[in-house]
Amino acid sequence: MSFTLAIVGRPNVGKSTLFNRLVGKRLALVDNQPGVTRDLREGAARLGDLRFTVIDTAGLEEATDESLEGRMRKLTERAVEMADICLFLVDARAGLLPADEIFADILRRKSAHVILAANKAEGRAGADGAMEAYALGLGEPIALSAEHGEGLNELYSALAPLAETFAARAEDTAPETDIAVEGDDEGPRTPTQERPMQIAVIGRPNAGKSTLINSLLGEDRLLTGPEAGITRDAISLSFDWAGLPVRMFDTAGMRKKAKVQEKLEKLSVGDGLRAVKFAEVVIVLLDAAIPFESQDLRIADLAEREGRAVIIAVNKWDLEPEKQQKLRDLREQFERLLPQLKGAPMVTVSAKTGRGLDRLREAVERAYAVWNTRIPTSPLNRWLSEMVEAHPPPAPGGRRIKLRYMTQAKTRPPGFVVMASFPDKLPESYSRYLINGLRESFDMPGTPIRLWMRSQSEANPYKDRKKSTPSRLRKHLGKKAPG
């Protein structure tokens, strides 16, 4: 039976390092600077034979107001209420601080199962700090070193009995059914659930990315506020978007490269770029007040170059006074500044009020379907003949380039191969002509399209090989005829 474990504690006690250790990969950003983690990050953890969900939380701060630190604390307290077990981490080398005692009291009130662990306990100095943690009155502390992987056996021993308790409760409350859970070795199996669509939301700082995802979730799951650059690492959340299973990535705001100075911000932007590479659909979120700035164009171009289905979403539309004129201006700018995304959907939304989110969902589904388009070879070649007849390829040096055959090589995004004579002589403008024709003729607006020109010699690896006589025939011919 799976359970949920929330790792909580003061800033810089090693929560994200332990989180990464338990999930077996570097998902959370780690730095010596305190307060790196701001949002809740979930991961699938594995410890021995235990399988559970682990939540990395922001460092507990003493602030309780509406400041950034106060909002971070509220999110962490929410994680405490969501989790089955709380792992309270203290810093064995720093020793107990007054804030540790305050948070220990909070956990006693809000969580039924609290495990105390003293991290950074390697060495003599760490061992003394681990002993000091007894004073919190939360039982015997586990001495851990998240960085070196020490103390995980002791953590397993503390978690295993609680996991059995949760499993027993689940069996008592589970409804009777003849359908086996997927993955069991015996009994009938349920159909595998459709894999969630991978969606990344990217944009400049303060465009409203986290607010948008909170609005889709119907709850304040991600940290938001007027400060630019609140989100630091790419947070993924799986949920049902009006019947559409999705896994959505909230990413850090991307600024111009020259302005990305601090090490932590560089890590954050790098994390966002990785999210784009793993995504299938990318929502480029613009601020209606300042749309299509140079950084917005770079971000949209990045998504196109990575071959992702792209949606342009213009946020804060509720604040726009002249909506009709603004929309006309936006469409003109879009077509002029991003010709490589010609026909991509552009949706106006208000993350704050929720207006336009139903249209955004429809646009995402449509873009995903186009991204997966597969065109049969026969209509593709009829189309190619018509395009060549309407506008023949050039004849460099008097030698006409012939386009002989076309087939689709891949989807996600759609990619096509054209067999041609002298493919290296075909100008880029003619390739653009064909790509634009594909978009219009086969209803593929906006999606990236890849087109490769190949010569027939590339297609036939045996074309230039000399014919050889089979070895047995050579032996036969080499024998003298009988006299």
C-alpha cells in the first residue's frame, strides 16, 4: 500500500537532497543558499520494498503574514495536512534552534505520525547534534546523511510498520470487486489508463504561469504573488483537466540570457528548458499588457525548434479595456513576428478569473491531435505532383531538380522525406513553399513540420556498388572443362 511522506524542516537542512535520494534522481534543485525550494514537489519514492509518494516542501519560516515567506509556510502546513507521515528534518551540525522547537509543536498538533531525523549526522560533530534532537520530544531521532545515503536503513525501519498500518486500513475499507489492480500477478486486469498528456507552461517572469495552473486545479497548490520569479524549479502536477488526463509543468520565468546572472537562476532556467524537451504540448504564456517582447519570441521559437505543439495564451485579458482592437493587433503581430508558427492557436485567458480556460483546453487537444498527424503515402504524392505542377523547382545551371517521391517518416511533430535529384541545390524558399502547402492542404496549422530532401543514392545503399560474381559461381568458372 502506498502512502504519502512530507519532508519538512527549517531552510537548508537538506530536505531537497533527501527528496532526490528517495526518488533516485535529481528532480529538486539543490544549493547551499537557504530557501531554494518554494513550492511543493511530489515524487515517486522507493526505499527497499516500500513504494510511496514523497513531498519536498519549502523551509518552514516563522512568518505568518502574507509575505512571500508567510505564503510559503502556508503551503508547507498544507502539505503536513495532506501527508500520512511527516519526516521532520533538523540539522545535526547546526544543532537545535528555537525555530525547530516551534515547528515541532506545530507538527504535534497537525500530524498524527511524525518521524524525527537529524540530517548531516556524519562525523563526530553530527553525532552530537543528533543526540541533541531528543529534546524536541518527538521520540528517538534517526541519524541521517542525505548527501552520502547514510541512515536509510533506519528510516526504512521507522516507515515499514506505518506502511503496514495504512495497508491494513485500506484492505478493511476497500469495496469488494472481482477486478484485480493493474500489475497484480493473478486475476483479470483492468485496461491500462491512458498516459497523461505532457504539457509545459513557459513564459517570462510574472506572466501568471503558477496562477494559471492553480486555476486549472481549483486550488492554490503553487506559490503565487506579485513578486517576479517566485517559481524556481519545474514543478509537475498530474490531474484531470475536464476529462483530459494531463501532467503539467510549471516552470521558472525565463529572462534574457544576459540578465540570468545568479547561479540559482541559471539552474532554474535550465530546469525549465528540460521541461520543454520532455513536454508534448507547450503553452507560451504572454502578458496582455506587454505581449510579444523579444524574450517571448525567443521562448516561442525555442518550443518550435524543439518540435513541440505550441499554444500562445495571452493572460490577464480581464484587465484589457479595448479587447477587440487589442485582439486584432495581437493577431497581426503574431503572424508577422512568428511566421514559423503560422496557424498556431492563440487564446486569450484570465488565470485570475478562469475566463477562457475551456477554450485553452480545446486548443491544447486540437494542437496535440495535429502534432500526431499521419498522412498516407498515396495522397501525399498526389499532393506533391500538384505542388510541383503549380510551381516547379528551380533549374540551377540548367539542370532541373526533380521531386520524385514523398513519404511521411515520423510524427510528433510530422516529418516528411522527399526523394529528389540534386537535393542540396534546392533553395530553402522552396522547402518553405512545400511546408506551408502541407499546413494548408492537410489541416496542420501551427505545428512544427520537418522536411528532409534526400537523393535516390541515399535511399538505395546498393546503387553505387559494383556487381560481384557469387563465390560458388567463381569456383565453377575457375574449373577446367573436361577434355
